[in-house]
Amino acid sequence: MLTAVEIEAKAKELKKRGYPVISLAIGEPDFEVHQNIKEAINRAILENKTYYPDPKGLIELREAIAEYETNRKGIDISPDEVLVTAGGKPIIFYTIFYFCKQDDEIILFEPYYLVYPYWCKALNIKYKVIKLNEDGTIPRDELFKVLSPKTRLLIINYPNNPQGSLMNKENLDLLLEVLEKFPRIYILSDEVYSELVYEDKHISIFTYNKNRVILLESFSKTFCMTGLRLGYGIFPREFVKDLTTMNSNFITGPSTPIQYGGITALRDNEVKKYVQYMREEFKKRRDFLYDELKEKISFKPKGAFYYFVKVPYDGLEFCNRALNEKYLAITPGILFGESFKNYVRISFANSMENLKEGIRRFKSLL
Ligand SMILES: Cc1ncc(COP(=O)(O)O)c(C=O)c1O
């Protein structure tokens, strides 16, 4: 039996050997980086902006981030609260490592992004898992059962990977109540899909209590900059100095020219239109897949670019068969939590042509 990582590696290998592989496994937009972003990066290199960056992130980029987030969130955000990293992932590690000590506990919500439990385990921090309702809402009673004076961190992810659910008002109120009742708790709010919302509105808990919430954002999904590795965290101000030291001792910061590309991504009007175009394209793909899958799912994703689908038997076995027999790569649900052994994740970050053929192959296995 192959593991998920091996499925992806095998898909690539089969493709290289000429097999007609379609990969709906990876969480990566298939669009190109906008030309203006590429030019800004190239210009930075030609102008010798190639020296060590400020470990907090270039001030011009932090100003652009602060302005961008202030506009989106409608609250004042200062460049001094921003820490720029190589993609969003380091913020997950930094937050767990910095905030949680030996006896502390973390609460994760299933289905989760697998990087959260990875770092909890690697850093030897206990964590408890609560299964979300299918619409992404947090079951209140379950949450209050596991909260304790040891709880230090909650990690939430809206729009959710792989469910595509959004934070709703009820969840928001519940989490704000938790912050009020448990003064040691912080929330890491992973919002890397916040620009990919197709219905309803993205609600960010960061807007409502930025003294106790760490916002995780990334250029990967919104601006298709996955391989350029640029992301950021916005932290309560008192922690930024320590976290900057951590960033400095770890990677110093993301590549300087890429940070110039980030400024263009946030400020350029053509890029803004491009993001809007991609959102509309993703929505068309989501709607196309919905028509194909509606009998098999109980929740239509409102954001991100995945369908999380229950299959008739073990998801890992299903993914193996899909790849070996149909040359279709998809991701087994077990990666998103123990409760999802019979699920698979299908990404719609792929061309309509590949989606049509991919879903035909998928259905032929049911
Ligand atoms: C929920 C979630 N958070 C964070 C990330 C990290 O993205 P990056 O490190 O590319 O910014 C991803 C990437 O797939 C993700 O799905």
C-alpha cells in the first residue's frame, strides 16, 4: 500500500514515463504568476536588491501588508505587527514553538491541515482533536469539554482545507467567548485561502480580537506564488521582537527580490484584476464539479479549491486504485485526520479539461 507522499511521487514518475496522468492531488493554483510580479522580482535583482533582508521583512513590504490588511479587515494594523516569512508554513512552527511549553495543550479541529499535528508531535506538545461539523461549524459542547487551564492554543483554518467551509457568526461568537473565559488562550487563524471565497463572506476572528489572535496569510494561493515562498504572520505587538529573532536565527527572511514581488502583488491594480479573474475561474470549476458530485457530498465548498468526498471504502486504497488503474492522483482523507479514513480530497485547482476527464475517471471507480 502506497502512502500519500508516494502517490504524488509516483504520479510524477508515471507522467514522466508518458502515462496520461491527471493530478487533482496538489493544493496549488494552476495559473501563472502575474507578469508585473515577475518583472518586479527581476527588476530587484538587476538593481542589486540582493542583500540580506530585514528579519522582520522589508519595511516597504510590511507597509504594503499593513495597508492591505487594514483595508480588508477594517481595523488598524501596523507594519510593526507583521513578520514576513518564506511561505506561511513557518508561522505555524513559530507559533507552536513560541507559545507552547511542556504542559500546554493545543486544540486542533478535524479535518485539519497536516502541518499542525506534525509540529505538535515534533515539538512534543499535547494536542486534542475536535471533529468539525460538515458545514465547518465547531461543536460547542465538544469544545467546552476539552478546554482546560492547560489549553494554550487553538488552531483554526477558514476557508478550510479540505472542507471549503467558512467561519460563520456562531463560530465567531463561540471563539470570542472562549478567549474571554480563558485568558491564557491564543488562536492561530490560518486564512491562506481568504481571497478564494465563492459565496457568503470570509469572516476573520483577527478583526475582532487582534490582541489574542495570530493571523497567518500567504502569497501562495492568492497570487499563485507557491514556489516563490512568501507569507506572513500578524502577531500581538509584544511578541514580534522575539519572533523576529527566531526568524533571523532560522532563515533571516525570505529572498529579498521575492519580497519586492510581494509589494507589487499587493499594490498593483492589474494583479488585483487577475486575482478577481482567478476567483471567477475557480468558482466555475467548483460549480462544474458540484453538478458532478452533488449526490456524493453533503456540503458544497464555499471557499478554497477542494472537494472532500466520502468514498465506499478505505480512502488510501481508493487513491492507490485511482492512480494505478486510472492514472488519477487524488489525496487520501486520512491525512486530514483519523475520522476521514473513507474520504478523499479532490483539488479543482486544475484546468476545466483536466477536471472533466479527472472526474470521469473518479466516477468510474465508484
Ligand atoms: C491550510 C493551509 N495553511 C497553510 C499552507 C501553507 O502554505 P504556504 O507555506 O505555501 O504559504 C497551506 C498550503 O497548502 C494550507 O493549505
